[in-house]
Amino acid sequence: MIASILAAVVALAAGCDLEHPAGGPGCTRAQVDALPMNAMQVIGTHNSYKSAISPVEMANLKAISPKTAAGLDYSHPPLTEQLNAGARQLELDYVYDPQGGRYASPLGLKLGKDAAQAPYDAAPMMAPGLKVMHVPDIDYRSVCPTFVACLTEVRAWSRAHRDHVPILIIMNLKDDNIPFPGATPLLPFDAKAMDAIDAEIRSVFPESELITPDKVQGKAATLREAVATTGWPKLKAARGKVMFAMDEGPEKTSLYRGARKSLEGRAMFVNVEETSPAAGYITLNEPIELAARIQAAVTAGIIVRTRADADTVEARTNDRARQVAAFASGAQYVSTDYMKPDPRFSSYEAHLPGGGIARLDPRP
């Protein structure tokens, strides 16, 4: 597989934008489309759905835990705006709500008594289905409150931009209860909930617009074997498509896999160890400490997501060391909270080096 990637890129010009090839020497559409999709690198956003905590509720949170408040003090614009700005990886976290209404009255809103200053539309919370939020009761405001609403927005953008390189959507499944009196009890993600996630994905995206484990595995014995040999779809076939990955630990990924050898029939890839039969995607969020592991995973054909910044730390200090390491690592998807700087903190922002939407794996 590595030899085929090298053969495809040998004539490709440095700085070629893989989403919009310039058409000049070494940057034609045919040359770019011959690349496997895992030969690219793009930027994305972390907790892409997150709206700001209201001022009153943020003040209350700072009084209880200044460190927690600082780490949650960021937000993102609507998903369409992020995609227009070049994000090709999004993160959507959600809670399980099969009956509906469980998250319609957040504790933070009640304690803050600021519904007039910071209105909260509870109507989308009433219908059954996955609800998108960061921390229930505390950091619950979202640019798209339901999973289906978020996916519908992404699909609308995708259909209007059919040549985009593949978009990765990663997800955390929130079920850790908040140790605070009056907090909403969260429901665990059981086997039925795992099926519900796939069902909601497929209620919005037809199979023709998805990159699924089955499509990548093909006739290989396992997904891990496929990514190491036949490899990922070429960019020509992957344009205009979306792939999903569960960014969770062994307990939830095992529940999602069930008795499957890899991920047969499932809509999502899962974050598992590189040696697993289901390995095709992995989250390695520390690009400095895990640089060697990221590079080894990429070389082995595994798609990697890492982070350029976290918890507002880099933005507050304008420190770009982690960002530089993230892009140099070769991880295909590098996420940030700062596609635009937050002037309250510094001029810190993250963009794909060299500009453009998608570039070649930068490793020599």
C-alpha cells in the first residue's frame, strides 16, 4: 500500500490543494484523484457543535471551579460556517434520549435564572433521539441540538459541494453523571442505543454517501488487513462522502462491535488499538508525546485524528508548539478550537500549513 501511495504522489507538486487541484504541472485532478484518501491531511474542529456558556452560568461555574470554567470557555459557529471555512473533520457528542424530554430543562439554566438574557429553545429536546451537547446541565448549548439536525446540515452542505474531500465526523457518547444535586441522570449506551446511533446516521445519509467499514474492508478477512493491504478508497471515489468514527474506549467499542470479527454491517469506525481486527481509525490526541505512534499508525494504513490545541491552553498562551507537532505528525485529521482567534486570549489560530483545504501527508 505504501508503494502505491508513493507512486501516486511522485509527480504531485508541493502545495497542491487536494480538494481544488490547480490544474498546473504536478497538480491535476487526475493525479490527485489517484491518491488514496488516507494520503491527505486536513484540519477540523473539536466539539464542533459547542455554543458558548451564557455569561451568568459561566460566572456561576467559575465560582465553583475556575479550572473547569476556563477549559469550557470556547465556542464554534454553525457547522455550515465551519465547513465553508475549510473544516473537513467535525466532532459531535451526544446523550441517549430514547423517550425524549430528558434534557429539556438544564440545571444550569434554572440555577442561573437567566432564561430571559440567554434564551434556550427546549422544543428540539422533546422528541426522542440523540441530543448533541458537551456536558449536560452545564455546557449544554449547541449550534444544532439533535444529532439528526447536525447530520442534516452536514449533508445539505455536502450535496452543495460534491467535490469535497471526505469529511470525518467523530463522536463521544456521553453517559457520565455529573456529581451535583439536581443534575439530570444520564442513560447508558447499551446495545439498543448503539443500534440507534447507526439508525440515525442512515436516516440522513444514504449508503452511497457513506464510507463504511464494510466498504473499506471489501473482501479482506478483517478491516485491519484491508487498510494494511488494499487500502482506503481513492480520492476520486471518496469525494462528496462522509465517514463516522466512535471516539470511545474499549467498553463502548466492544459493545458496538458485539460478536463481529471487525465491524460488519456497522456505520461507524471505532477507536481501537492498532492491532485489533477492527482497526482502521484511531484517536491519538497528544501529537508531541505520541508522535512516533501517530507516524507508525499512519504508515500502517490507519486514519488518525490528533489535536492542535486543547482546553484553551494554547490560545491563552499563544503557544503553537503542539499545533506544529500535530501537522508534522502526518495525522490525516488535525482538530482545533481556533480556526479563528479568540481576541480575549491571544492571536492564536490554526490553519493547514501552506493554505488550501487538503494537502499531502507532509512526512518525508
